[in-house]
Amino acid sequence: MKKRAAALLAGVMMLSIPLGVSAAEKKAAPKSIDYVALGDSLAAGQTPYKTLDTGYTDFIVKHLRNADYKVDYRNFGVSGYTSIHLMGDVLMNETVRNEIREASHVTIDIGANDLLYKLKTDPANAAQAVVTVSNNLQTILSEIDRLNSDVDVFVMGYYNAFPYYPQAEQARLMPLLEGLNNQIELRAKMNGDSYVPTFDKIGRNYPAYLPNPMDIHLSKEGYKVIANQFFSQIKIQLILDVINRR
């Protein structure tokens, strides 16, 4: 309820309060953020060419530091992770659980690998992966709230990672991706968390953001777009912090 009320207040205040922050307000603002990133290869920063580099979570940290916040940053993103893997970490990995207990902000992207695996091994029942992700994400988000009721959680919806596929194949895949994103958004809102859409933003420039037609991972420019999507919502919480200290 606290997070839902904060989100509603933010929406109202954003209409009436300028985004600029005075020097006095900036000095009074909280200066320390404990940021935990959870997810798959996108959180890990995997490039379109099978290496790890600067990803969207790193660019979020840059945004925060540019806004004069001291950031304690832990990234638990792992290439190949499914919702089952992440659920296991949140429920049983004491390192992850302790970091969540101390976090002020958590970002999550999870579920794409569940769908990809099902498409590869059992395509006729690929929609079952959406149900699995939805159920596992509910467990993940509710456990995060149990560990830390004050943390702000931001959950990512996926972009179209298959823009170079034939139209007939995309016609089959897009309803599955839409269903996955709908369930991610539903579970985020049910738990009072923020849903971060990326589908439209990445769709504006596939050649720049998904430069390798044989790989689903983003370029640095693509990761910057994702980071901007997250940070636009994180800023609402930061503005609320300033308001609460007036």
C-alpha cells in the first residue's frame, strides 16, 4: 500500500512541481543508494557478439552518480538465467537475500529465457512458459517485499528480439511476447512495483540497437535506451525523496 500511495502521489506531484532541484534541495536530498540488479544476460550486459560489457544496469548507475548519488551497486545478472534460477536465488541464496534486505532499489529482467527454451524444446506448448514466468515472478516479487518492504522494485518488459525473422515467424512469436509482457506488468502492479516497458523504444531503431541479426542482445546504444526507461521511473522516487524532506 505504501508503494502504491507513493506512485499515486508522484503522478500528482509531477504535474505541479518542476523537475529542477534547487541547490538547497539537492543538498538535503538523500545521497546514498543501494542498488541491486537481478536478471538474465541483459542485466549482465551481454553484447550481440557473445562478450560481456557495459549493460543497462551500469548505465543506470551512471545516471544516479551524475545526479550526485553515492551508489552501492551489486549486479547478480547471469546469462541464461530463467525465472526458476532467479526464484532460487531470491528464496535460497543468502548473498542475494542479504543484498535485497539492504537495497533501496532493485531492477529485474527475467522470463525471456523461459520462453526461448520452450520454443526450442516444445514449441507447440510455448504459451506454458508465460504461465510459468508469471507464477515464478509472483513468488520472486512477494519474497522481495517480505525481505524488504521499503525497497523500490522496477521490472522490465521485453523488446522484440526477433525483428529480422520472416513475417510469418514473427506473427507466431509476437502474441507470445505480448502475453509475456502482459504477465510481467500484471505481477509488477499486483505487488506495488513499477513496470518498465521497452518494446516501443527499441522498435524505433533495430539496426542501431540490435545490430547482429543472428543475436538477440543489445548494442551499447540499446542498453542506454533501456537504462533511460528505467531511470525515468527511478527519478519519480528520487523526486518524492526531495518532497518528503522539504
